[in-house]
Amino acid sequence: MSVVEIAPGFYNIRGHFKRMAIDLGTHMSLVRLASGKFLVIDAVEVTPEIKAGIDALTDGGANIEAVVFVHPFHTLHCMALYRMYPHAIYVGCPRHLRLMKEIPWAGDLNVCEWRDRWAPEVQMRIPAGAEFVNPLPERSNHFNSVFVFHATSRTLHVDDTILYFEHVPLLARLVIPRGSMKFHFSMKGPGLLPHPDSAFVFRDWMNKLVADWDVENLCTAHTGNKIGGARAQIQALIQSSEATFQKLSQQKRKHYEPGHDKDLGAMNPQGNECG
């Protein structure tokens, strides 16, 4: 694995994450800011080859301005990255801040000002209709994460919410075609909030995202990157998921008890964009 330039100013690194001998993959990215400094997104296992690539880009790490961890459950390599580059600003999700006390956190991505810190150059949004601060159950609710868009390279970094199947084992291609795109499987389980309208809130949030952001390239943790034409494929995914959104709404309506969950006002359908 090595540092790969996806588009001018945006670099991605593929990592390994295995479940039952299947490599689902994971990733991290680096964005070259207009200042010449770098913003690092997420962490993978940094092998000597990967570290050499990062150091060559960032003058031995001296030009890493900040590191942001954007998925509550992508935590396996955060501490190792911090120990390699302890001088940077570290910003995480609320779960990161709760679990990793050794890191001197500068900020919380649940706070609008931190998502807006590098805007408009780098823009960050949290999907509406899904829990971000304390996703439960922890074993299976890995749906939500911060979307990060680098406007100059038109590249979007996403962890679990969207899956792009660049690399698919031969037998699995019978079920999942190579080059296909899906929402994370937990969307049909605990991923969306237990409100009848949460699926529609998420759908509308996605539609606004692709209207606002001219996404050419998509880097996903699982299982690869869509280079070119990403916006059109995301739009097609939203449209093809309409029957699923309708079905999820009907299912949640059957079990919905007002007052026992977060209402629409807590889903952040608006006010997520930090101005």
C-alpha cells in the first residue's frame, strides 16, 4: 500500500481491515491546503512504506496541520498515528474523545465551528436522520460519519455510509458487481433513527449534498475509490433506493412511540452546513 494522488491536492491511502478472512479495506486521506499545510483524514496502519510516503509529502510530518477522525468506530490506528505525529491538531468524533484520553483533543466534530474550520476549501457535513454522538448498538450501528469534501480536487472522503465496490472477490461478484455502489447495510437495521421520517430526512440530506457539492471522485473506506463520475453514481444510488426508503419508513412507523426516540428536530435536517 502507498500514498496515491487521486486528484491534484488530494491523496488517499488504502489499508487492510479483515473480517472472517475477507479484507473489507479501510482508508485515510491527506489534503494539501492552499497554505501548503496538510489536513489528514482518518488513520490506517502506517507501515514503513506508507510513513515514507506521508513524510515525503509533509516534510517529515512538519507540514501536517491537523488530523481529523471522522468515523466514531474507525479507531484501531488513531493512537499509533498520534504517536508518530504528536505535534498536529487532533479533532475527533464524540466517541473518540470519550475513549482516547491520551490524545490532547483540540476539538469535537459535533461542534459546527470545527467542521467549518477549513471551509470553504474543505467542507464537512454530518448526515441527517442518523445518530452521530452515541450510535447504538455499538456492534452494528456504524452507519454515520462526517463527509469531507475537498472543493479544489472535487473529491469526497466517506467512511461507512456509502460503499463503493472497486475490489470484489471473484465469488462475491455473483452478488455484488464490481463497480457498484450501495448505502451501508446497517441502514436497513439500526443505522437510521427510529422515527418514521428518518429515511426521508436522510434521503433529502443526500440530495442536497450532491446538489451543493460537485463530486467528481469518491474515496470510501469499504472497499475502494470511484475516480470520475462519482456525482452521477451517487445520484443514481439515491434514486434507486427510493423503494427502500419507503419500506424503512413503513417499518419504523409500526414500532414508533412518540417521545421514546429523537424527534425530527434532533436529526439536523438543517443547520448542518456551518453557514
